[in-house]
Amino acid sequence: MFDLSNLGPNPGATKKRKRLGRGPGSGHGKTAGRGHKGQKSRSGGAKPAWFEGGQLPLYRRLPKRGFKNPFRVEYQIVNLYQLEAKFDAGAVVDKATLESVRLIRDAEKPVKLLAKGELTKPMTIKVDAASKKAIEMVKKVGGTVELLTQKQEGEKQSEASVEVAAQ
């Protein structure tokens, strides 16, 4: 009978540790399995996996592409079916409540509402952004969507920051 006092790995499931450089009797002494001389026998002698022997490497043969946009806004996504499962009719859904029911990780980061799934209960939803279809579906069941950050159409980032600085 098995109990905690006689648990152990199955026979053959574990290998004996290979102790290198511990004398001729171990079978892995002297050169420690590295053979004699040569680059690979030396300390720090391994070349990186992408080294191609001096040939122009692949990462330099291919052209550069794209760039990292420093102004990119990364939204935390919430779908209608998730709200349907977690909230009752008439609930006020904001970032704090979304974080408390673990639909988002961080209430400081922006949230976007998408229209995946169905919504049958009316509720007030306060998010940073929402798809047109999601807003339409929420309004259809008698709910409202309040957008917290309104970006005006065609407004550049620099113009918005200049207006804020002027006030």
C-alpha cells in the first residue's frame, strides 16, 4: 500500500548525476567529456547558436522592418459575454469593479469594450474605449456606455498636450 512514507520515483525514472572532472575512476575525469584540445574544449569556447562561421548572418541579410510606436495605447480587453456572466442588471461597471472581479489586471491602464457574446441585462459601463457594435448592443438592451477619455477626430497628440499646457 502507498502512503506518504514510501512514495518515490518509479524505477528508471531518475538518472544518476554526472559529476565531471572528479578523477579517472568516475569515467568523467581529466577532460570531463570535452575530448582533447580544440576550441570546444576551452573555457568560453562555445560559439553562439546563430554564428555562421563568419558568413554574413541571416539577421543582417534581411532588411529592417517597421518601428515601435512610442504613443501606442495598449488596451485591456473586456467583452460583453464577460460582463453578462459577472454583473447583475442595473450594475455600474467601471475600472475598479472590473478589477475586483478580475476581468482586468490594472485599473490604471485603459480598458476597451468589445462586442463578443451577448448582453441581456441593462447596465452602465464606464470604459476608455468601446467598439461601435458593443455600444450599439449595450444600448439595445437599455444600458449606457460612458467613454472616459474622448479623443476628438483628427486631433494630433501634440495639439492636445499644447491645449492642456496653456490652461
